[in-house]
Amino acid sequence: MGASVFSTGAAELDGDSSSSANYRTEVGEVAQDRHDITQTTGDASATLSLSFGTKFSFNGAGSPNALNSFSAVLVIDIDSTNTLGVDSLIPLFEVHSFTTTFQPIGVAPLTFVFGTDADTTFTPYVVDTDGQPGFVATLGSPDFLAFLDPTLQVVYTTPDQNDDYLRGARLTVSPLEGLTIGGSFAQYAQNAGDKDDVLADNETDTVFGVDGSLSLSIFDLAFEWASGSDTVGNSDSVLYAILGIDASGLPIINTLEANYRAIGANWSNYGFNLGADADDPFVQDQTGFGVNAGLSLFILDIDAYFDSFSVASVDFDTTFGVDVSADLFAGFSLGGWFHQASINGTTVDNLSTGVDANEAVVVAGMNRDNNYNTGFGVTLNHDGDAPNALISGLNIGAGYSQTEADFSRTRLFVNADMDLTVSIVTLTPYVGYEMINDADAGTDDTTTLKVGTGLTTAPLNVYTQPSLMAAVNYRTTSHTDAAVYTATELQWSVGLVLNQFIFDHSVLTAKYASWTGTNINNATNTRGAGDFATDISGGDLNGTGTQSTTGYEVIWNYYDLEFAYGVYENDNAGVLSSAQAFSIAYTVDF
């Protein structure tokens, strides 16, 4: 039946970047952890703000010469919102935006960017001035150097807007078609206002390097080398080369890429990246090489990799693996894989944990660009949307794997789902079975069964055009070895929709739902308001008893205006709480 209209979804609470594996997935951050249910005592108030009018854009021109022009330098709104608290319909003027960065100033071959955001990037590892005030000058090629196609870029910014500054220059030339060579030089000075360093706190980071790219026939080469040092004696460097091929016209080979990298352990720690993302294209603190290949052989698609590198502590990783898939018949496909990861010659579960077959840690935290693992497995799938599907609409996924250094962790799973329409009723049933068993003593072995379905009906051709919807979902997980217990979840919901409620484009929806969980994490949320809501995404936890939540919601949609009201009751192993919510929303697309 979908999410509640009041749901805020999965909110990021602790600042993980969007590229992080923990982004919006940690306990308290996933959708079923209702961290946003807050309690307020006393009177409730509501505010409805209406605005009208037009945005007036004021263009700009350079002064006094007015040789450069810029659009939308100043944008002003006319707003009737009563922001002054006065009962009046007098329109209010407010500044919507004001541009403080101007580009381009001048005309080719010499142009400037000047303002509060002099944004430029030299290379993936050297200089990124996004959000820094200053200027960037770009000088193109004079006619007599056209054969080199040179471009010179000079940048000067004040990152901290005090007595620090960044200055740099970058020159690129393209003497041959497909060949570009670049050179960069940059310095970042701290506490530069103290010219003679009376306080002995001046520090200057100096970075220089070369980079380039070459496309020759089917080969593509990219490389970079940069060196950094500072006045307090720190130094580091980065070096990488990536060689790939364009396999579009080749038989068998789909992709082929090899790399060598030597990325210093402290490149960004010492600040030599000068604002650039030092994790692109390789994470720092590694020296090694790798190969990735993709092949097509008859009905087989093969992806293979080999990677070997060491880190500053001289620990050495070697990993390799192959993944194979084949499209068979009637929508079926078969897959298989084998991976191995080792540290200092010892096979480990994965590079992150560094645990060997004896459950001893060889070295932890050796993962860099990938957390390579050890194991093998097979999968069998049926695509219900395939034109030649054996049963149209039926999706099946099944697999078996053995992972960890001694292949002691076994996983078997079978999942199936289907869209089925009979007359005016549409069903979306699914079933899933998973068994995880680890031969090591004291592990959490589990057997899980999930089953459920959604149900909707087409609107009836009678007064109010009513339709029904419902859903039921059930999970049971049996835990053994580490702790013997069973965790269950049961959720069901029913709803009535009046698709033509009294007026045209008027839809009234009423829903009632219930969730009950046994031996599910019942620790109350400590983030935000610290309400009675529990972080049930923390997983199964023995001895927590039974939790339950019931509630109803009524939603009226009239054109794009939405009124919604909800009431909920919660019982957390005998601790009672309740909540209600009311909202008015209107959506406008521009």
C-alpha cells in the first residue's frame, strides 16, 4: 500500500556522505525507525502561508565600461505573505537571490571568473576551489601557438577569508590529436599576514605535478604524478596510470583495464590535495596494480579481476575473482562466482575484517577501493518481464554460496514474486526463504521465511467510484547457535478509496494498519527528540518481548491540495505511547 503520507523516509542523522555505505542505512536512519515522531504538550497551532506575484530579474553589466553583461544578477520577489504580522494585503518586496560571482569577464583568449565562488579544479588530486572567494584567469591559445593548443589557468583564492591564501597555475598542451599533457603548480599559505613570521606559525604547502591523457587507436591512457611538501618537513606524493581499451569493435573482449597506483598515506592529511577529493580515482595509502576484464563467450558473460597492493605498514593484499553469467532459455539465467582475498599470503574472510580460517585477525582495515572477499556461489534467476518468460510476470531468484576464509558460512535462498490480475483484482504475492549457517561455534545461524501480498481493486463504476486496497506481510526468523530464539513480524493494512468523492478530482482515502513484532530490537530512539519510538532496524534481539503499533490515516486529495490526519497507538512490551499527526500540503510544479 506504500508509505504513510507522514513518513519522512530514511533521514541521514550523523553526517555520513552520500557515497558512504552507511548513508541512511544505520540504526535510527531507515524508514521504519520513526525518529521524527516528537511530543508536544499544550496548544497546537497551524500556519497557512499564501504568496503570489512575479520574480523580477535585474541583469547586470560591468562598470564603468559595461563591456560584459550578466543575467539575473539580482532577483526580487513580490510576496503577500504577512511576514510583518500586520493584517494587510500590501505586497512585500524581498531579495530572492543576489549573484556575487561573475563569469566570464573579458572575452577569449583571456577571461576571468571573479567573486565569492571562484570554482576550478586542476586534477583529481590537486586543487579544487569550490566555494572559495577569489579569481580564476584562463588564457587560451594565441595564433602562433595554435599547433600546441595551450591553455593557461591561474587561480588565487582566500579559502578561510582571513590571512590564508591559495595560488596556483596550470598549463595544458595538446600537440597531437588525442594527446593532452598538463602541468600544475600550487601553494597554500597559512597565517600569511605575519610576513616575517614573528610568531613562528607560517606554513606553506607546495604542490607540483604532471598529468596527461592519450587516446591511440583502441587504447586510452590516463596518468598523474604529483609531489607535495610543506615548511614543517612533511612530504608525500601520488602516482597512478590507468590503461584501458575501447572494445566496441573487438570480439570476445567487452572491457579491459589495467592500473598502477602509488598513493601516499598522508596526501590529504597533510593538505596537499588543496581541496581536491583525494579518494578519486584511488583511495590514499596504497601501492599496487590491478586488472579488470569483461568477456563475452557465446552465451557466457565473464567479469574477472586481479588486484595486489601494499599499504604504508607494508602489509600486502592479493585478491582475484571471476563472475560468470549466462542467459539460458524462457527467461532463465544462470550465474556463478569465485573470489579470494588474502593478506600477507593468508586467506581471509574479507579485507575489512582481516579474519583468517582460524578466526584470528591477520590485519584489519586493509580494504581500500574495494572490500574484496572470499567465497563462491551460484545463482538461478527467472525474469518475468522477459519476452520469452516461461511464466509472464513471475520473478524467481535462487542461490547458494559459501563464504569466509574456510568457506564455513553457507547461505541458501529462494525468492519469488508475481503480479497477477484477475478481473478487477490485482495481487502482488511474494515469498522468500533464506538459510544462513556458519560452522564456527558461537555464530548467529538463522532460517528466515518471508511471505506476503498486496491487493488492489479497480474503481467500481458506481457512486464515488470506490476501490479497495490491502497488504499483509509476515516474517519469521529462527536463530540458533549463538542464541536460540525466534523473531517474528506481522504487518497488515486495509484501505478504502473513494476515487470520485462528491466533487471532480476529489479522492478520499481511509487506511487502517497494524504491526506486531516479537524479539525485535526495542531500544528507544536516543536521537532527535528522544521519543518513545524504537529503532527496530537494529535487528532481532532475544528477550525483548512483543511490540505492536496500530493506527489509522484519512487523506483527502482535492486537485493538488492534500489534507491528512493520522492517529497511532504503540505498545512496547507494556510501555504505552500514542501519536497523532495533521498536515496540509499543496504541490506546484514549475
